[in-house]
Amino acid sequence: VLASFWATYDVPLPEEAQALRLALGVRYQGLEYADVGETRIVPRSPVVNMGVQMHKGRYTVAVGLNNAFNERDFLYGAGTGGGSFPGPGRTAYARLSIALN
């Protein structure tokens, strides 16, 4: 089972700021085995991502957190060795975008 849910909410702002968008997402990947014999289960937990974007004219500024609650998550099973690859912990990001039109 792979489930993903995202919701966004646009906050009305004065005309000069144009738009503020809040985003919240949850991702969950269900049961997966780490070996061919299906004896080792890869541990899973829901991962929450969140962010804020501000739009003004040609510019967009965004900041956010991936894996906001720093849950221990594994990306996939390694196969023959029976291990699994850990996913990243809490990660912050910032982005500036400029529209060229």
C-alpha cells in the first residue's frame, strides 16, 4: 500500500502581497520485505511534509520541512542481503523562483 495526501490552503492577503499558500502532506508506504524469502519486514511510519509559499509578481519564495516530525523511515528493502536503506530525517528547504515571461 502506498498512500499520499496533500492539502493546500490559500490565505487571502492585501493586493500587494498577492498570495500566501500553506501546504501539508502525509505519505505512507505499507508492508515491504527486505529479503527474497519475505522474512524481514522493512519498518514504516507516516512521513509529514509541510511548507509555506509567498507569491508576489514574478517571484515566489517557499520554505518548508520534509519529514517534519523526524520519523525513522526506510526507502526500500535491499534484496539479497536483507537490509534496508534509511530515508532522510527532517530536512528544511528554502526556494526562490522567478518567472521569466
